[in-house]
Amino acid sequence: MKYAILIDAGFLKRKLGSQKKPLDVDGVRSFVDALRAHEALAGMRLHRAYWYDAAPLDSKVTKPLLGGKINFGATSLARTNALLLTELCEVPYVSVRRGDLFFRGWKVRQGRLPEKNATVTLTAPDLEPNIHQKGVDMRLGLDIAALTLKGHADVFVLVAGDSDFVPAMKFARREGAQLYLVTLGHSVRAEMREHSDLLLDVPVTAAPVVSDRLVVREPVGVRAHA
């Protein structure tokens, strides 16, 4: 049997990285290594790991309330994400699927609007960019359809926590594939659990040393799903 790993990059970055220490290519490779060593995948052959992400914004905008100009492409986060995408393209058996980011104006930061006051004074630091990602769930769904119908994968290992992926999960199972879900302890909606076959527990600490080849780890646990 063959399996494919489908990773929602935004989800994995939030679970394994932080603002001070963003997820890098070594962290991604170590996670994939740990996932491949899972006992539920023993005896199966990896077809490919798919990384669903979006290239950083590179536009320049003016912040309201005399906040000055912002060059999104010059931020440390943009440079880090751009480097990660470039390096992932060179990792064996990894395919990068790109969605799109769109700037949709400005929004008030969470917690800046008091519940009991009728009016509030806002300053430039109270605002943050309103950025939306599009196309990731569509690309993931198309990949599942193509891989299933062409017989390239019998099992899909989905690393995600967003219920937007449920239609793709349902399609895979209707077409005879199995769906393993990896949530890394994240609380997900019941329908995600309902439309998965197994919920995999994957350790995210004590990652193995990354080499030029994918590393094999000791098997880890699995929980069956009804």
C-alpha cells in the first residue's frame, strides 16, 4: 500500500513554531521523519509529502493613523517563510503546493475594543494587517481527487485542524481510500473525527538528528476511529 502525507503548513507552523523561533526546514523534516516511523504506516510506501502554503506578501502599504509604511516582503517573518519554501523544494519526496495571500485592509487587534465603553480611542499600534489565505483547501482537495482516482495513494495522512478540509476527507473515503488524521493535540470539530479512519498520535519533541536521508524512529501510538 502507498500513502501520501498532506500538511497544512499554517497549522504545523502554529503547533511547532513560535514568533521567536519559527518552524524551519529541519523542523519540518524531523516531523515528517517521526510521522513516517508511525506504527500505523509500517509496511507502507511513501508516495510523497505535500506542503500546502502560500508565498509571503511582497507589497508595500501605508498604515492608517500616521502609522507609516509597511513593506511586507522586508519583514523577518516574510524572509523566514520564503526561505522555508525554497528549502522545502529541495527535500526528497516533498512537493510544495502554493496558495495565495491577499491583503484586505486593517483590523483592530484582539483585546483593543473594551466591552463596557461606548467609545474608544485607537492609535496606529492598535491596528494590524487583515491578511487572508486562499486556494490551499482547493489544492489539497484536487490533489486528493487526483491521487485517489489515479491510484497513486491508498492512504492519506492529513496534518491539519481546519474543518474546511472535511469535503476532501469525505471524498477520499467515498473513493475507497483511508484517511488518517494528525491533530497534534489540537481540538478539532467532531466532523473531522467523524470522517477520519484513524487519529494518529505523533510526538513533536525530541526530534531525531536530520541527515541527508529521512530518519527512522521507533514506532509510536495509534488510536482507531469509528
